[in-house]
Amino acid sequence: MRERVKRYCIIGAGACGLPVVKAFAERGIPFDCFEALGDVGGIWNPQSPHVVYGSTFLNSSKKLSRYLDYQMADELPRYISAAQAQQYLRAYAREFGLYDRITFNARVDRAEPVVGAWQVSIAGEAAPRRYDGLVVANGHHWSQKQPSTPGMFDGEVLHSHDVKSKAQLKGKRVLVVGAGNSAVDILSDAALDGAKAVHSMRRTILFLSENHFR
């Protein structure tokens, strides 16, 4: 009796999903890749509701951020912008013919394990699809983690996920809580374009100017 060919599901065509699609395709592993948006890129895709803020630059150099099998253009700066990151991912997908291997505008609503397999429900499809394995590459920036804060505050409260441009901070007195990558970027924009910027963090951290690395 001939053995059934296994098929796999890949969720997402962002920076992590794309090389998985490439690896599966090169090795002849049957798969379906579903991307909720109309293009590759994930958080770098301006179509995404989870896109990074417009002033974002990668905090790792292009030498360390690139895929091993695809160089970034020499003319790009050492630390590329969000728009340049999206251009690079699109160029990568074109270079290796990945666009034809991805189903776009297909949102995965649910994925659940069944005996020896996975059932994957696609938005608009009546019945779930069955796969032998699942690769989840939907990113980690889509779900906000909002701490509970005692006391009352009648001003605007934004999670970093909801800050998309400097215009949201312009002329405002801004308190930034936290010292992660997003917090520091937003703090920089608030200091330059806001009326006042205040930073709250749990411990002392040394910060260097972006210009020091460019």
C-alpha cells in the first residue's frame, strides 16, 4: 500500500514565514502557506494593522539582519528603515519565486490539534483543512500586553502597538513607561516633536544616540 504524502500548513508570510516557505519549496515538502494580508512582510507591510510606527529603524545592522542567502543592497544604510525592510522582504520573495507559493488574503481563524494532525480553519471556508504539521509564523506583535495600573488618569493611554506616527505625539506631554526597543523609539519621537517627554523605567540603562551607529 502506497504511503500517503504528508502536507503541512504555514501561517504567515512575514520575516519568519518567508524562509520557511523557501525551505519547504526547495526540499519538495508539500505545504500551503496562508497570509492574512495581500502582500508579504508582516509588521513591515504598511497594509497591516500591526505595522510598526513610521519612524522605525532596525536596531540590528543589515549585515546581521539579512537572510544568509540574500544580501541587502550595498547602497542601503547600515540600519535600515521600516520601508526598506519591507522592500527587502518583497525582493526576497520575488527572487526565490515565493509569491506563487503563498495564498494571500487568507486569514487563519483557528488551528487545533486532532489525533496525529492539525485542523486549520480559514476565514470564509465552510470546513477546516487537515494537515500533518503546522508552522506558526504569525508574529508576536499582534497581541497587546497591557498592565493594570492603580489610580486614575484622564489622559490618553496608548500601547506602543497603537503608536503609528509622530503626529500622534506632536505637541503633547508624553510619559513613556518601559525601556524596550519600542519605548525608546517612541520616547525619541516624543522628545523631538512633543511638548515634553518623561521616561519611567525600573532600572538605569545606558542609551546611545542612533547617530552613533549610522
